[in-house]
Amino acid sequence: MKLKLNPDLLRPLLGTIGLMIGFGVYAVAGDLPQPWQRLSIGFMFVLLGISAVIYGRGERWIQVLGGVLLLYGVLRMFVIG
């Protein structure tokens, strides 16, 4: 018998693992010296925004959220810090 995972159960599990990885990477980036800390954290937000825009095709609110994350990432890299 082949084990088949229910996508509705797999999604929260993958989301939880992703959050744990994200917080871990964010904590490591927070220990970097400036300007690398600012640039790496901003770059992570840019990547998150791009992935949200790509993932959210057909869902306008996810694409808007991705755009906001992308904009915040760019501001974090070059203005905020």
C-alpha cells in the first residue's frame, strides 16, 4: 500500500518548518557585522516578497503582500538600518 499524504495536512507542516528555518536564518543574519546584517536581512525580505508574488498568482492580496515585503526589503537594505 502506497502512503499518500493529504495536502491539507502537509501544508501546515511545511509552513511550520519554513518558519523555523526562517527564524533561524534571521537570527544568524542578526549576528553579522554592519553593513552585512542590514543587507542580508533586507535581501531575505526581497526574496520572500518575490516568492510571494510568484506564489500568489491569481490571488491579488498575496501579490500585494509580496510587493510590500519586497519594498520593505529594499528599504531595509538601503534606507532603514
